[in-house]
Amino acid sequence: MTEELIKPFEVTEKHIVILIPDRVDIQITREYIKKLESTISSSHRSIIIKTENDFQLSSIYFGFIMTVHNFTKTNNLDLSMVCNKEKILKMFDMLKIGHLFTVYPTMEDALK
């Protein structure tokens, strides 16, 4: 059941792009990490988390993002996020997590 909730990754030579899932819980987060482990290769430099327009940050999504962050650090990868919602950006600023990953307004900026 959780497998159908896992959104497909966009994999390029240097990046793995994951879409924030519509629903998150501990099991879904574990499935995303398993999928990352089976997808990653030595040529990948970063993981990019891409948000949808209706994305709303909550503690459970924050936990998902931090789990992916820990995965990137363990695997010596960079983490970035694509988000242009002012409300989310203000929350990131308030939480002072800008040093953990870079937030880009567009996918084109993140891929540079």
C-alpha cells in the first residue's frame, strides 16, 4: 500500500529529484529512503526535494525532510529544495535551517 504513495524519482546523471509525497508517515519515509538507497550511484552529487504548489509544511513533513537530509550527509551528497512559497520560506528562516540545505525558487536554478 505504501508503494503506491511513493512518487517516481527524476534521475539525472548528477541529481536525484524527489517529489514531496502527498501523505507522509514513518513507513512512507522509510520507503523513500530505501528507494534512494537503491537509486543512488557514485555519479550523483545531490538530492533535490521538489515541492508541489499545494505543499504545506507540518512537523511530519519537516521530519521527512530531515530524514532525507541525514541520508544525504551519510552518503556525502548535497541537499537542496525547490520551493517558492513565501510562507514556507519564512518558516525555514524562522527555524534557522538555511545552513542545512539550499532552497531554490525554480528547478532550473537547483540544477545549475
